[in-house]
Amino acid sequence: MDLKEFVKQLSEEERRSLLLYAVSKGCTSRDLNLSPSYLYLLKKGQRRITDTVMEKILKYLTVYDFFEWARSSVWLERRPDAAEVRGSNPRGPTTLLDLSCYILSYY
């Protein structure tokens, strides 16, 4: 699974949570190559966070930051749906071990 596939699996709620987390870590509109007004609209939920913007956010965050976000979010607490249990329609790692293997495969 590459970064683009991973980003496509994130829900809008998870995207917004990651954006707000990155901003709290000091990420600015300049870091994401966005205008300040567009970043404001993204933070307020008035615009959808695109895959391209999400990739920039993930590239801004360190692995430690991503793990910290994942531990504090509902993302890791989500239960797999019936399709995931059967092995089809995977929507991403559901345990910290799966997540760590996925992240470390990039390094």
C-alpha cells in the first residue's frame, strides 16, 4: 500500500482531525502551499480536504507525530466491518501493530 492508497481510505473526519493536529504542531499554510484563507476554510470544515492536501499534511508530520495522533484519535479504536473481516474492502490498519508496520515500511 502506498501513500496515495492510504490517503484515499481516510474519512473526512480523520482528514480534518489530522489537519488540526498538524496545525497544532506548527504547520502553516505556507508549509502546505495553501493560502491562509483556504487553510481557514479547511479547518472550519467549509471545504473538503483533498488527497493532495492530505499527502502534504502527512509529509509534514514526523512518524512520532503520526503515532501520537493515531493513539489519541478514534482511528485505532474503530472496529473492522464485516467486509474487512471477510478479507475484502480493506479500509486501513485497525491495530497499532498494523499501523506501525505500515509506517515503518516507508523508512
